[in-house]
Amino acid sequence: MGSDRVFVARLAGLSVFGPDGERIGRVRDVVVTVRVDASPPRVLGLVVEMVTRRRIFVPMLRVTSIDPGSVTLATGSVSLRGFGQRPNETLVLGQLLDAPVTIVDGGAPALVVDAAIEPTRSRDWVISRLAVRARRHRLGRRGQVQELPWGAVTGLSLTDRQGTAGLLTVFETMRAADVAAALSELPDKRRREVVDALDDERLADVVEELSDADQRRLLAELDDERAADVLEAMSPDDAADLLGDLPQAESDALLALMEPGESGPVRRLMSYSGDTAGGLMTPEPVILRPDATVAEALARVRNPDLPVALASMVFVCRPPTETPTGRYLGCAHVQRLLREAPYELVAGVLDKELARLSPDATLGGIARYFAAYNLVAGPVVDDQDHLLGAVTVDDVLDHLLPHDWRDRFTEEAPTEAAPTEPADA
């Protein structure tokens, strides 16, 4: 790079060149993704205005050099699709400069007059520092400009800059685990507004990713009817874990409000110890009859709502196919199904030799089972050959990790994935 730290205001108007010296356009702005918490925004790319006045987006990873007079890209091939700003994106020049902030040390009000970006060890660029000018009340006096770290001011997070509707729009584009991490950072009032606005299915996905303490706190903020609806939308094993942490009277009251068809599997899971296969399993794996075809099996695992681990294999049982099932016959690995003709019967490609987990198998035994057979899911079968459910590796990891691992995960603020770049026009 021509410079390790660059102030964005100096980028405005710089010519952008391809690796062979061909001029592509001029820099008009820098796009960053602002987080809900106080972490520095990650720079996504540049808004470049072409000779035709069309504005396009150039990912930051395409930039190889930023010099005082120009920006050079690694390739001259760029997407010609017009730039469109996404809900969680902010334009530094157009939206961040002149934004009001508060200096943490002393609480003085100030305005942002420039922002410095620089690369990290992972080749990502972030806004590392801000140039801010203190706001003075006396007419005709301009405050002194200070250069401060991003975390030395407040007022620029998504929580500060967007209302509840804006946050919900951003959350629609995020994974449930990331929404859960963001939700735990929100002020109580804003968190309750977001929770009230989320539908039951989405809220259930988010609750499953919260720490135990945050799950209990959120459930306590809901009225009983809403809490029961959210529990119904959760995976039965996650709902059982949450209810198992509540006082008996409260747990019984919520179970009574749930539909019998939803509460039944949860009650069965709660009858097992939480650190056994019976307590860890999900009672809703992909279960097929012996006369199902490979095409049917593959159609079932293509369900986008199916967890990745559960989509790794299907289980074949005699009727009934609801857990606890009829006689368990074996499992079929998706890798094997992909190599078979669609019209073949799943029963013809069963793995009948794979060891089964008993509902009383301990956490250590389950971990050794996954390690020995290189699996991400395994069948839980009782003494009468009834399939009770399946244990997945994520459930095992959840119980093997320290109880506060979700809080640590939030504090470490993992790097967000870069947005998918549109295909070149």
C-alpha cells in the first residue's frame, strides 16, 4: 500500500486506475459497515464515479495501492452495476462527516470532520481514528480539532443512528447468531422494541443463539402467551434446555400454554438428563420410510430451514415415522445419496453397520462417537429399536464449551463476512 493510514477526505476526487494504467474513474465516497456495538466499522469498498457519471462499487480487496494522487486496483475488471446502498452501510463522506458525537472523556459535544482508515493484519480495512471538532456555543469561535480513536466517541453506532425500524431492516440481513450478539448490546428500551417487532419464528431463531442468562431475561420480558408461542417455534431440544433452567412452576405453566403437539416432544426431552444423548438430541431429524426414493431423500435435505448438521444424513424407519418411530433400519449419508440414481430406493443404500447412540450415552461418549466415525450427526435409538432422535455436533460443542462461551463470542467481535460482489455486467 502507498499508505497505511489514509484520511477519507483526501481520497475524494482521486483518480482510480487499473493495473495497466487504464483510468476507471474517480473516488466519490467510502462505504463502511457500522456495527450495533462500539467496534470500529469495517471498510467495504469505494464508490467510484466513471467517466459516464455512473457510480459503481469497488470492493476494498481490489485496491492494491493508495497514493497521494491516485488509487490503483488489482484488476481492471469491475462490476458495472450501479451502486446501491444497503441498510447496514454508511457513506463516510456523505453521512459520517459532520455527524454529531460525544467525546467519552469529558462528555463534550463534537462534530466529525474526517475519518482515517487503515488495514488490519487480516487485510481488512477499518476506520481506526476520527478527527473531531469540539462544538462551541460562542458565536464566531471554532473548536479545536482532535484526532481520537474510534472508541473515544459515542453516537455513531447503528443503535445511535437508526431507529427501531432501521435496526430491523439491518437484522433481516444478518445471521441469527449475529442478531443475538447485537441484541445483547442494545439498551433495554431499544431491545424490547426490537423483540416486540420480531415475528415468533425469527425471535425463536435468535433466542436459540443467546446465552442462558439472556434467554431467561428475554423470556421474562414476554407475556406468557407470547413466550409459549416462541417456545413452540424453537427447536424442541433448545426449548427443553431453556425450560429446564426455569423454576418448575414457571416451566409447567408455559408447557401448559403450548399446543400438545409441540409440548409433547419437549416434555420427552426434559425427562432425560441434559448431558446425555436423550437430553441433547433433536426429535425432528429427516426420517423416511423404506420405500422412499433417493430423489425424495434429496428433496428433504434441500429444505433451507433444515440445520446443516441434520441435512448430512437421513434415517430410515418403519412406520410411524414420527419419533419415537417404528423399527429403525439404518441411515443414508447424503454423500452416498448424491452418487445414486434418483429412482433408486434409499433402503438399498443404507448404512446398517453404523453404531447407534443410546439415550443414556454420556457427553464424553458422544464426543468420542463423533470423533471415531467422523460424523456431524448420529442416531439415538432405544432398546426396542425405536429411533428417538438425532444428536448433532453443534449440540455437543454447546455443552463442551464453557457455560459463558456465547458471551465471550460476543466480546471477541468476530469479523463479519464481506458482502457478495455482484457479477460483472
